[in-house]
Amino acid sequence: MNYLRLKKRKEISAVLKNGKRARGETLTVVYLPAERTAMAVCVGKKYGKSVARNRIKRLLREAFRLRAEGILPCRVLLIPKVAEEYSVAAFGRDLGRIFRREKLEDRAR
């Protein structure tokens, strides 16, 4: 599935201000209904040096890519929780649970 990336500060701020939050074990998802699916990852300096932050971003993008096929169009902001270890499997499980719980999955597909 192709999805857009939220890159502008104004877009990310709008999602943070007006969106709904859903929390899981490994991450927090902030989402806002939209016409097309768009995603951004927020990883601050408290997660470590740039190498560690970039790895977390790569893992989150991959987990979202694997799970995004069946979700309804919305703007999604992914915020991980600080942990010792991060993995695509853990993020993917959490995203699946959150999408089902928040009814973001498209049942027609």
C-alpha cells in the first residue's frame, strides 16, 4: 500500500491537537480521519543517539507498511515508548491490536 508521509510541522501539529490517541504496550498512535492515509513517526532525543533513533523510525515504518493495507484512510502519528529493545514484530502486534480496537481496519477488504 502506498501512503503519504506527514512532513510539515503544521500537519503533525494538527494531528496532535485534533486527533484521537490510542495506547499500546510499545507505542502510542495518534490518528485523525482523512481522505488518504498519511503517516509520521515522532522519535525525540530521549530515545538515544541518532543511530538508535533512526533504527526505531525504520522499524516503525516497516511495521506500519506491513499493517497499513487494511486500515481506513487517516493521518497517523506513531510515537514509541522508551524501552530496552525494539522490534518490528512487537510494533506490528501493537499496531494490529490498536487498529482493531479503534475500528480503523476496513472490514470490506
